[in-house]
Amino acid sequence: MVDFKNFFNQTVKEKYNGAYEGPRWFKNLALSQEYIMTKNSIIEVLRDVDFSNFIELGPGPGTFTKVILEGRQKVHGLLFDISEEMLRQAKQELASWGDNLEYFNGDFNQIDIDKKFDLFFSCRAIEYLEDKNLMIKKIDKLLNRSGFGVIVTKNPHYLKTWFNHQKNSQHGGEIAAEDLSHLLRTNGLKVIRVSPVIIRFFPSNLLFKLARKLNFILFKYLHSKRMGFLSSLMAESYLILFSK
């Protein structure tokens, strides 16, 4: 596996000049649309989840932490990231939340926290953890008896990914939805929902504006439905909602 700690520290500083969120999600209209797909998916599944505290794995610069916090003034969160640089940016982006948020740097699978949480959240980060079973055991231990979890992660069944795996070793830790669901159930957690998030069926070189429009139409139709074989081929990422 790639040394992700150094990879993200170095990449964020050099490639993104110390500012990851803008170039990653808002550089162009296609990326902004994918941000909206992800944000809307998270908002929808959290609508009926009541929580006063949460733990987040891999907040990066806090892009989707802000989605969790929106409209929830009294929520407390613990943000856990292996990259010091990402946490530095998260602290800047989320400064207005002050003492409501704590930041921890290190390997999630090595943590030992004597605290329980109402919600576990991770968006596009678990693919960088090698031992997924240990990760699930950690999540189970950290959740309250009635706690929930939301994971958004890359989809290895997405057609384009098949052709990129050998070229891009940093994404070798992706896990299929059915395999992640099995791990959750094996560890005693209940899988409530598995749904596609970012839809990239129509390529951007196919009349760019038209492709974006068609992909978003597919997203609106598919994102609240259980992910199946065909939608899995179209989805660059997927979401799993589970409970204790």
C-alpha cells in the first residue's frame, strides 16, 4: 500500500499549494456537480438520524464535515486524519465551530478512545485503510448502542475504474459495496441502505453541458434507490448507511 500519510502531506502542499478543497471540488462545473451529488446524498441519509456527537474518519479539509454540521449548532465532533496537512486545513475551514470539534492525527486502526459516538462518518477515505475488517471492529466499538454510520467510498465496479487500477495504485484499497456490507453484517452491524452517489455514465467529452445534465438526471433517479448491477457500473462512488 502507498504511504498515504506522506502522500497527502506532500501532494496537498505541492500539487494544490496548501489548499485542497477548491481545486478538488470546485475547479470546474463537472466537479462542482459531483460535490452536489455527494452533499445531497449525505443530507438525505442524515435527515432522520438523530445525533449529538460524531467521529469522522478522513475529513480532509473539512469539505463534508461542514455538511454534517450545517444546521446543527450543538453537535460535537472528533475528526481523525492520518495527514497533518489535511487537519491543518480542516482547522482553518472549521474554525468557527471552536471547541465543538477536536482533531486527532494518526492511524484510525490504531486508535484507542474510551468514548462512544452517536454517528460514525467517513467520506472517500476508507479506501486508504488496508485492514477493512479491523476498521469495522473499531467502528462497532466506538458506536453507541443505538448509533449509526455513514460511509461514502469509491466504487471498484465503476466501469472506468477497471481500466485505471493498474495505473493508479493509490486506489488499490477500494472495496465493493457487497463486500463492505458483508463485513458490516459479520461484525453485527445492520446495513440499512446502499446507494450510488456520483454518477459518471456519460463522458465529459460528449457535449460537456449535455453530459453533465444527463448524469445529474440519472443521479436524481438512482441516488435514493438500492444500488444494483447497472447503477454500480455508472457510479464512481457509493454510500452505505448502517446502524448498531
